[in-house]
Amino acid sequence: MKIAVDVGYGHTKAMNEHGRKISFPSLVAPGGQNLGLKEMFGNTPEYQVSITTGSSQENLLVGEAAKQSFVATQILSQKKPKEFHDPLLLTAVHLLEENDNCNEIAVGLPLAYYANQKEALEKRLKSLNAYVSIQEFQKYISFSHVQVIPQGAGVLFVCSEILPENGFIGVVDIGTYTTEYLLFQLKKGKPIPVLEACGSVETGVHLVYSAISREFQTQTGSPLPTEMESYVVEKTLNGEPVSYNGKKYVLTPKAIESRKQIASAISQKILAAWGNRTGHLDTTLLAGGGSLFFEKDITQFPNQHIVSDAVFANASGYLALL
């Protein structure tokens, strides 16, 4: 079974060779006590995961279930620790695996970290094997082949029908923590990367989240707890007031202002990297969940086009390359 997994800083997206897809928040927390509430109110939202490697067993909450925990972990740093990255990956593989415990897998790394982290990640995943249980359904997971791919590089492979035979193509892949930018010259349909115009910037959706958290603290006088951040951000971006200690606070104007500022920062950094070649672009492909998040505010790229199914663009590209 071929499976592509995009372990993002905000969400983990994955798909298998039969086209099945899964997406969930990139959150991990220790498994909690039941206290009898499960029987009264039904199952905890996905996913309750048990991972056994050798003699070690971990009981974890992953994705939506981890949002309920005070100690949920979300990493916003260059390197994703294996105790965070691997449970997300194994959960995705478990959900997509079909009658096969020896899988071929493709994963990605941001361009800025690719050279330094590729070899270690590939080696670790090749030796990874575990019994993974979700809602008491156990699977043995191991990998016969591992391919680590630079983020954004696979987007071209899912957009081949709209690419010119010859010309320049830009790719902007906006994520939670990083934004990847790539520039290709196509010659007779073959993409050739312009290496000096490809890279990553540590700018993305999380900066808007941070701005909303700061505005919450400014207005309420209290810091926004990590476990409440996604709830407050969602209400704010939907234009709804946020309740706190019996009062309602309006954070939306600051959120909209911050989103415009971050979108402009992303655009200017990439346009500077592409330099004089920018004006010669036939198409700029926008991918990633951030391209939808910033859709109203990023308009500076020539002939820009949000790719179909932008959230799964990387996973689709990894699968195509695999």
C-alpha cells in the first residue's frame, strides 16, 4: 500500500493510492482517564491511540481528541520531535492502511530544513515498526520503502494539465509555520528548478494566531491558554465575539488587520527572492491550507492560481512521486 503523509504544523493530511484521504489537527496529548463519562456522552472525538513498540506502550489522544487536553502538544519549531511526529504519522497510516502491514510511504520536509533533516528522518522511519490501536482495532505498521520529499516540489505533478510547455512557473505553498516558494523553468514540459529562487520562510498562519492571542490578552488582561487558542481563533475569524469572565470581546478587526500584514510579508519575501524573474512568470501556483486562509489578501503574484484541493496538494504530490 502506497501512502503519502503531510505532517503539517497545523494539520496532518494523508492519502493512499486508492484516493482515500484523512485530515486532523497536528495535536498529541497523553491519554486521559475515562471517569465514566464515555458511557454517558459517547466516544471522545477522534482519536484515542495506543502505540506499542517493543516493550513500550503509549496511550495517546491525537487530533481533535487532544484539543480537550490541558497538555496537548503542538510544535512550532524547525524540528518535529519523534514523540510528536511519529504518533501523527502512525495514526494517519493506520486510518488509511488496507490489508497490508508493509507499506511504502512518502513524507515531506520544508525546503529550509530538507538537507539537514532528510537523512535522519528517512533512517528513523525505515526502522519504525509498531502495533497501533485506534478504538481497539489493532494494526501492525512498518515501512518497506520511505521517500522524503521537499515540500512544494510535488505540487507540479498534480497540476500538469495547466502548465505551459515552455516558460516560468512559481509555486507558493503556505502552511501554518513555514511558507515554501519554488521557481521552475519549463523546457519542453520538463521542470527545471531555479535553485537560487527556491526556499522557505518561517512565516505562515501561526503568526495570525499569535496576533489574535496577543489581542485577547490586551483586551482581557489574561493570557490565552494554549488549549483555547483554536476555539478563540475560529470564533474571531468567523466574526463572532469571544466570551471571557462574563464579558464579550471583539477581536475580529485586529485579526483581519494582522492577516493582511502577514500576507503582505509573505508576498514581499518571495517576490524579493524571485527578483526580476517574477515578471516573466506564466503561472503562480498557490497551495497549502494557508493559500485558502490568505486568499483575500495575497494578490501580488503574476497569474496566480489556487490549485485544486489545495489542502492536500502536498500529499497528492508526494503520492505521485512515490
